[in-house]
Amino acid sequence: MNVLDKSQAIDIISRQNSVQVSFNVPVTDNYSNCYDILIHKSNATTINDLIKAGFSLSMSDKGLSVNKH
């Protein structure tokens, strides 16, 4: 995800209250492959807004990964 997409996703996420999110979380114990944005706790509005903005969301064992292709 490029810098502009990441900034747009953070802007969308920051509009809502009580969203728990982490940044640059390693997929395994190595930082060579990371989730740029990982949502741990959210509400439906945040998810809908991200999808409307063209982001893809995928569930992992660590949380909901936000990406844009």
C-alpha cells in the first residue's frame, strides 16, 4: 500500500470512536512481511467506509488487515 492510500485509511479509521488498530505488525516473527494496518476492534461504519473507499479487508489470526491493490 502506498503512502497516500495508507494516509487515507488512517483518516477513515480515525473518524470513529473506540477503534483499536496497530501499524506495521509482522505476519510472522520477521519484519520483512508486515500488515500495514491491522484492526483489532472496530464498528460496522468504519468497515463500510473503508470498503466504499476501495480498500480490501481480510481476516487474519491477528486481526482485520487493511490493504489497497
